[in-house]
Amino acid sequence: MSNRIVLFALFAVTLLAWYALTAPSAEATRDPMQHFFQQGFNNLPDEVAAAKSGGQQAILIMFEAEDCPWCAKMKATVLNQVAVQDYYRKHFRILMMDVNGDVPMTDFSGQEMPQKDFAFQHNRVRATPVFVFIGLDGKPMVKYTGAARDSEEFLWLGEFVASGAWKTTNFSAYQRERSGGKK
């Protein structure tokens, strides 16, 4: 009889181990470099055309720096979330720009400049990360500075822009409303 108990216990442990290895996690994740950001053209008029053809509402640019710990935190805890990636990809064309980058890019007026000049001169980016939503008309919509607290807050930011709420209120008020006044 003790052999049966040992075999049953071994079977149960094996089954639990298999389930732990194969069960989906509570929050699925994917590489943000492949599933959040899109390969850019470094030409904002071309980005608008791509967003229009993709049925997206705006362009989202994440201004980042290579040594920025908050940028890394966003990528590791928020931008890697499947729900965030799917929502943002549906509504926005998503680009990344280096605030220290010398890579040439073309702004909405057709002027070519390094990414760092576009970040600082055109968007007043002084700290990172900064998320700038730009309408398909080339006009800025919303600027969000800093890392979001979690994926829920970042999804609310996307909803804030996609729903048009940004036209009548600020993001803090929108957050309070969405959270029932808790945040």
C-alpha cells in the first residue's frame, strides 16, 4: 500500500510541475521591441501615411535614452504586456526616438534633423521617458512625461487619447474618473 501512496504522490508532483510549466501566466508578455514598437521610416509624413493606411488614429513617439532606468522599467513591466501591445498597435503607430540620437529624421515640415534635435527643439524633451501622441494632421495631442505606474495606467492613457477625452479634460481627471476616485 505504501508503494501506491508513493506512486500517487510522485504522479501528483509530476502533474503539478507540468501544469506550472505549461499554464498561461496571469499576464502574458512579449518582447516590446518586436510587439510594441514599429519599424519607423524616420520620416514623419511617411509615418502619418502608414498610420492612415493601418486605420490608426495617431502616432505615438516614445522619447528615450539608452541609459534611462525608467525607460527600461517601462519596457520590462508595461510595454511587454500583450494587452498593452494589442491595444496600442490597434490605435496608434508607435515609434521610438533616442533623445541623444544622431540618426537623421524628417519632421512634418519636411526638414531633416537628428532625432536629438527633434526631441529637444520640437518637443521640449528634457527627461525620459516622454510619450508624445501626434495627430494625423501633424499636431501634438498629448504629452506624458515619466513612467506609468502600471499597465492599467498606461492603457488608460491610450484610452484617454483614442476616445478623444484629451480634448475636454486632462489625464489626471480622466484617471480619477476611470478609477472611481481612488487614484
